[in-house]
Amino acid sequence: MTEKLLSLDEVSVSYGKVEAVRTVSLDVAAGEIVTIVGANGAGKTTLLSATMGILPFRGRIRFDGRDLGRLDIEDRVGCGLSLVPEHRELFASMTVEDNLLLGAFRSSKASTAVAFERVYALFPRLKERRLQLAGTLSGGEQQMLAMGRALMGRPRLLMLDEPSLGLAPRIVADIFKIIGDLRQAGIAVLLVEQNAQAALRIANRAYVMELGEIVMKGPAETVSKDPRVVASYLGFEPEVAA
């Protein structure tokens, strides 16, 4: 049986009296890509924020069998969990290299040096621009930097929130290729993405989220062929058999 790395059990998140996520259960196995697709306001980002410890939640979240309920963000990072937020949250006035270094705050000098090598191998453009200020990078380069910073902590599971947002199609293709490469490197990925077609193409499994609830789940290939998903998220009408 495939090892469950991340497991959410009936997780709910509220903003005041408004319940944004209701009793969501999902899991991610070691080394797989799982995507959550859904419209704006479905609760996808809220769910990732709760998993990372940014928002309080009800229910249970476990990582590698360990209950995360009482762990702060730094300790979750120490366990091997990292989040690349939707708006990247880079330090614009710091260099590429200094932004990356922030991702290795828990690592030794030797481990940090190895992490730099791995990140630069994955993102050669960042190595070329390592002394450039982060605020002067293109949108695609900033997304690479945000992912690289998270990878500096050598996570076992990387959560990505809308990595293709605002990027040109060619850059989006590059980003999704890199996400696929992460799986080959043994890093599990939980991907929140409005570009459902691209996300379902690279994912092993998928969850569809609407109005704070999971309404469908299964192998990504199966979910991508469901008529409701095709009509709502893939931008074309399903074929009807004659």
C-alpha cells in the first residue's frame, strides 16, 4: 500500500461566522502529484493555509503520521512541508540568492550548499540572476524563485497555490514541466490550480472543490473525462455519444 504522507480528516476552516471549508478529507501519498481544482472562492487557498498552519482549523491534519495540530509554521517546515503562496511573497529589495537563503533557515551550511546546487540545477535561470534583485525579475522568474526558496528547505511535500497565475503560456509550460520533474525527484506535490487542464494532465489524482466542499475525487485521468468537470473547468463541452 502506498504510504500516505499528508492526510486531512474532516478539516473545516471559518472566517468569523462564515465557514469557508467544510469537513474536507484528502490525502497525498509520498512521491505523487495531487491537484485540487475549482473556481475562485471554492476554499482551495484557505485549505492550503490551514494545512501550513497559517489559519486555525477544526479536524485533524497529519504529516507522515504526525499530528500537526499544535505545530507552528516553522515546525511544519522542519517536518518536510512547504508552501509556495499564490502571490509568491518574495523580498523585492533582496537578491535572488538572499531570497533563496531564507528558505534554508533551518539547514546547516553543508546542507544549504547542496540545496543551492539542486535549486540551480532545476532553475538555471536563477543561477544566472543570483545577484539580481528579486523585484526586477519577470513574473515567470519570480515564480521560479518562490518555488526555489521553498525547495531550499528540502521538503518532502510541496504545496503550490496557483503557480501559473498571470504567466505567459510558454512560461506556464516550463513551470508545469518542473512540477513533473519534482515527482521524479521524489517530492510529493499538492497543487491548487485554476488551469485545470494543465493540472489534470500531470497529476496522479484529483479533487474537485466547490463552495468549501470536495464534490468529486479520483484518478486525474478519470476526473478529467467527467462531463461536469469538462463543462465547468476545461472550457469546452463534453462529447455526446451518437
